[in-house]
Amino acid sequence: MKSNVNRALIFQGGGSLGAYEAGVYNAIKESLSELFKIEGRDNEPLFHIVSGTSIGSINAAILVENYNKGK
């Protein structure tokens, strides 16, 4: 059953927050990936929308680029 829910990930700007955001994303990714695997939703994207400002936009671009390379 396909869900009508969209998940967004918005990264904040501000220098040192970039490293913090990377760690938080990694923890969220591990938790959601495990949950999706248990629920049989392995092919579903973790986030439908990824955006950010300043360093957050760089993190968002890196995340999306790496996701696209994995396909």
C-alpha cells in the first residue's frame, strides 16, 4: 500500500551546524532504513524533499547526489 505522506528534510545554515547535521542525518537514516526494512518498504525514499540554506544547502546537495549515485 502506497502512502500519501511526504517526508521533508530541511538543513539549517550556520557554519559548525553542518557537521552536526551530518551526524543527525546519519542517525535518522539508520533508524528509518531499519524501520522501512522491517515494514517491507526498502524501495521507498527516506525523504521526498531535501533542502537547506547556506551550509545546509551544501549538505542537501551532497546527500541528494550520493543518493542518486546509488540508483
